[in-house]
Amino acid sequence: MGNDSRINMDGLQRGMDAAGVDVLVAVSLQNFFYITDTLLLSQMIMPERLCMAVVPREGKSGAIVCYCEERQTVDDSWITDIRTYLEFHESPMRALAEYLKERGFHTARIGIEKRFLATIYVEQLAALLPEATLVGADGVFDEARAIKTPAEIKILAEAGRRTEEAIQATFQSARPGHSEKRMADDLSTRVLNAGAISFWITLSVGDNTAINHPFPSTKPLATGEILRVDVGGLFQGYQSDVARTAVVGSVNREQRSTYTRLREVQRELIAAARPGVRACDLYAMYQQAFEQRGFSTTSQAVGHSFGIGMHEIPVLHACEMTELKPGMVLNIEPAVKDSQGYLYHIEDLIVVTCDEPEILTNVMDTKDLFVIH
Amino acid sequence: MGNDSRINMDGLQRGMDAAGVDVLVAVSLQNFFYITDTLLLSQMIMPERLCMAVVPREGKSGAIVCYCEERQTVDDSWITDIRTYLEFHESPMRALAEYLKERGFHTARIGIEKRFLATIYVEQLAALLPEATLVGADGVFDEARAIKTPAEIKILAEAGRRTEEAIQATFQSARPGHSEKRMADDLSTRVLNAGAISFWITLSVGDNTAINHPFPSTKPLATGEILRVDVGGLFQGYQSDVARTAVVGSVNREQRSTYTRLREVQRELIAAARPGVRACDLYAMYQQAFEQRGFSTTSQAVGHSFGIGMHEIPVLHACEMTELKPGMVLNIEPAVKDSQGYLYHIEDLIVVTCDEPEILTNVMDTKDLFVIH
């Protein structure tokens, strides 16, 4: 193994011991970046160009990348044993198998990402290493990544803060009559200007808020309608994900009350996010808090862990028994519809500590429903 | 099957016949969108939320989506038989297997995306449908999608044109001393304002151009350095992908000559992209044209087909024997380094016709190297 202050190496080691694997192979963008500190655009836009990191239980880690990604991997990674393969001429799995053989892993238990790696590659690898055992090791990565290091929390806090600042500035400059797309482009640009290298956005008003992830449309911001934004960017390889709700022009009594009660629920859930509480307990609290207020639940999850990936474990749903631990970073995001069918959504990022959780997205005062004038 | 003017239904039908499959299952964002006309943000940012389209050789198509994506799928798709599954409570593969059983496909040859679908899902599906045969059918989708319909070519031409206009405007407003990131954000914003819902970008100057896909940095545009941009956006579910090269401040003789000769090569390759020519023939022409000019080749491919995906078949590399056909849309993109190690890159989108290829990205005059003043 190597070292990097971002990586939970102890967690990886314990996971490998528990899973009984001799070596881990990271292939997804998330795990490759987690291990190598190298963020490759090609893994985002042309995933067939596989790049792999190899982490043995003992001994140094290595990476196998497409020839054209060698320079960036050498520049960015702490890993020094970097091999390449020639795209179109040789299979990445052949290069991986050769490397594993050279390292003495031809009869090993090899931990692979079964939840990510496509069948065709696993079939190739199994044929190339007939004496090895390929074991699903997604959970080893998941569990190590679930506990963030201080270096990771710092990046996530900064990403959340900058995203929230972008939302605040966009809310302040939006005007009734602007289109969803115009406002979304304004916000996206602010997220990029704040340092993100990419973003995703869902921004909708009125009836469109009821769609789960609507793309911004030409629909104008009409007075009296609820506006919902859920946005994130990629900062230093880590995501942000913040949702805020506003109303256009003027607010009526039902809207104010719906928003205020939704935020109450969110703050109750945040306060409850302490070590030892299970993910499903938070989900049950959400159900109960909604029921008490006469709200209908709108989602099978009320939040999720978060980091390099958008949804990391634990996701806060009814079947997830994982207990919260210090160092977990969670998005808490209840949402509710009003009698018009407009969806209200508040999402904040918190870190679980030994004591009270810390809210990392704390730029905006979310106590009252924001009015776009 | 259903119908949508965007879809090459004949091609899918022929591919299914040739592969001997009774039913196709689309799971990747690209194939799901191709079949259903529904572009789901969740497929981009949380791919574990599987959504599937089922296309039988005979009879109507169906879709199985996560409960929270039902509304958008109903709104956007021509498919009317839309089923849902409850995330976290049931496996998407169970919902898929139930649907396939209901449709009488429990003993069928089922075409799946082996190059996309993760091992864990294929193992689940095989266990749930023990009498069925799961066949890799990636090629059926690939070959149908390789021939674009007029509706698709129209979208791609518009996407390319708008992206090129954004590059032109950004080149005109960039100034020596601006940072790569500032210029990249300006260009990204223009791509979004032109109608894209997302983008990717690589923009670099000087030494950074030698990295394959550099993320824009704080490095300033320094006089005398080469600037390379390669950018794309997602327009109506279809990609754009255009590369242009400029020089900062003033151009020297070597730079002018390198650029002019690179463009000559690119135009020769474009002119040669006619029906019956094989992908590998174009690659061989590229090698020969580079050799004649004393250039070293910098890539294992000189272009690629293109559409909903960034790299579609055929990719123009030495081992690809596929013949070009009318309706194929290709990016032709040679690149070369000068004696300073700066990389020059020109990429244009063309459509193969019965006669001369048509260049779809024709807004900028690329004859001379653009100078950023």
C-alpha cells in the first residue's frame, strides 16, 4: 500500500482482511481516483478506456492506464509503478492479468468491483487468470470511503460552501420572468467560477418541481410558484450537492407553513445524526415526523452518504441497518409536496462527529422561504 | 417495436435477427435514451439507479424504471408500457425478470449489454431466469446507432455548429494573461447558453497541451504559446465534440507551418471518408500523411464515430475493418506536436454521404492558425 492523507488506508486494510482478498483492483472513476489521486476526464466521458489501480494487502500499489493517460497519472499520482496498455491493440484486462501475474497474484483472491465492472471484462479476466478467484470487493472500497479523513472533510466543506454561495448569489439575481434555463445557466456558471470542473443541475419551477430530476426548460419563473434547485459540482474530485427552495414574487400562507415545517423536520433529522444511530432509524424518524405534520413521504430515502460519489453508503432508507460513525458525511434532504403539487426540497451536508453533527453548508440562512423579487 | 424518427428500427431488427436474439434489454444511458427518448439525469450522476428498456423482436417495447423516474419517462417516451420498481426494496433485476417472464421471455435468448452491465446484475438476472440464455448484444445497438437517421444528423449538426460558435466567440474574447480556467469557464458558459444541458472541456496552453485531457488550470495564456481546446456539450441527448488550436499573442514560422500542414492532413482525411473506405484505411492514410511531413503520430486513432456516445463505432484505428457507410457521422481529429512539445489539434464533425462527405462544423474558417490578441 502507499499513502496519501486523503485515503483511509487502515479501512482498506481491514476490509481486505475481512473479505479475505490478497489484492484489490479499482476500476471505477471513483475508486481509481480515491486510490491514485488522479482524476481522468476520459473516465467520465469514455468509460471504455479502462484505467485500473492495484492495491495489494502487502507491497506497493500500482496503476495500469491507457497509454495516453500515462503523463497525467505520472504527474498526479503518488503511485510510481505505472504501466500502460495500447488502446485498440490489446485488452486492458490482458495488461491487468500480466501485471497481476508478475506480482505473483495468479493464484490469489482478487477483489474486483463486481457492481461496476462489466461482465465482458470479468469474463476476460477470469479466462486469463484461471487459477485466481475473483471476489466482489465493492464493499471494501465502500466501507473505507464511508469514513472521511480530515483532508476529505475539508474539501467537501469547501465544495459545499462554494456551491451554496453560488445558489445564494443566483437567488439574489434571479427575477420573475426569467426562464428556468437562464437561471440554471447563471447558477452553473457560478459553480464553475467557484472552482468546479463540472456540474449537474436540476432547477424547476411550479409543476416541473414534481419531476424528480427535471432538466431546466424555457418555462418562465411565474409569480406565486415554488422554485426548487438541486445542484452540485466536482471540486478537486469531490462532489457537492445542495438543494434549496424559493418562491417567485410573493409567498402565501400555505407555502410559508409548508416550508417552515419541512425545515423543522430536516433540522430534527440533522440533530439526530449521531454515532450509533442507524440509517434506518433516521428514515423512520423522517416518516414519523412527516406523519405528525400530515405530510406524505415523497422518497424512499431521506439522505445519503457522499464524497467522490453522489450516493455513498449508508443511504438513509428503511432497509439500511448501518450505524452512523464519526467521519461519515451525509446529505439530509427531506422533500414534500404542497396542495398545488409543488415540491419543496432542502438538502444540507453534515459531518457526523463524536458529539453533535456539524452542518457544512451553513452560508445561507434557510429559516425562511426565500422570495425571488 | 415502436417507432420514433430518431431510431434506426430496421437496423435494430436486422441486428436482432443476425444475433438470434428474441428481445433486447437496454440499460446504459446511451441505449436507454436511444430507445426511449428519455434522458435521465440519474443515469448520469447515480448509475446504480438502473433504468431499462425492453425491445422484443415482435410486439411492443416496454420500460422498467425506478419509481421516481416514472413521471419523466411517461412525459418523454413514446413507450406506453412503463413499469416501476421500488429502489432499495427490490432489485431492478427482479423487476426486469418479472417483466420478461410476463412477456413470455423466460426461455428466450435475451440480448444484454455485456460491455456495460456490471457482473453483479448479470449474475442476478441469470439466477432469476435460469432457462433463458443471456447473449451479449452490445453490437446490435452499436451497429444500429452507427447509421444516423436524418433527425439525428440534424441534431448533431446543430450541436456541432453551436459548439463551434461558442469556441469562436471565446477565442475572440480571450486575452493574453487570462488563465486557462477563466477561458474554459467562459467557453463552458457559452456552450450551456447555446442550449447544452451539460458539457466537458479540456483547454490548455503551452506545456499543458501535451497532457491528453488536461483540466483547465490557473496557468495564464502566455505569449507565443499554443492553446488547444477540445470541448463538447449534450444537446437534446446528443454530444458535440470540436477541437481547435490557437496561438497566444504572435505566431512564429514553425507554428504557422505546423498548423497549416496538420490541417492539410485533416482535409485529406475528410475528403477520403467515402462509402466503402475502411476505418483502418483512413488510419493508414493518416500515418502516411504524417510520415510524408515528418510528423510523429500522437494517437492510436485519428477519429471516431459519434452521436449519443462520445466514441461510437467505427473508431478510426489500425485494427478496425468496418467500411464507412452513408449516414455515419465521424469526428476527424489528427493532432501533432511541434519542437516545443506543444500539441496542435483540429477536430471536425462530418457525415458520410453517397458522394463527398459533408462537414457539419463549418462556422469557423480554420485555414489559418487563430491568434489570440
